[in-house]
Amino acid sequence: MNKIKVEINPDRVLGKRSELIYGQFIEHFHRQIYGGIFDPGHPLSDSEGFRTDVMH
């Protein structure tokens, strides 16, 4: 078996990462979208109909 050595240098920064790369998977299944994150008639929905209690 080959051995591999990995060294991490926290002082060597190549650049910043985008905050937009983090997310989650959601699809049109049951009530994940309509009645879930999108519900224009819900009291906690914003002006575009997205639920503010389940989205950031």
C-alpha cells in the first residue's frame, strides 16, 4: 500500500470562496415548493411569496 502525506498551511490563502456556493437541493415533490418555500398567501411570506420562516 502506498502512503500519502498531506500538509495544510493555513497561512497560505489562494483566494476567497463565494458564499453563494452553499445551498441545498429542492425539487417539485409533494409540497416542498408550492405550499412549502413558496406560498404567497401565507402570513410569513415576503412580497414575492417566499416563506421567510423557512428561507434565509
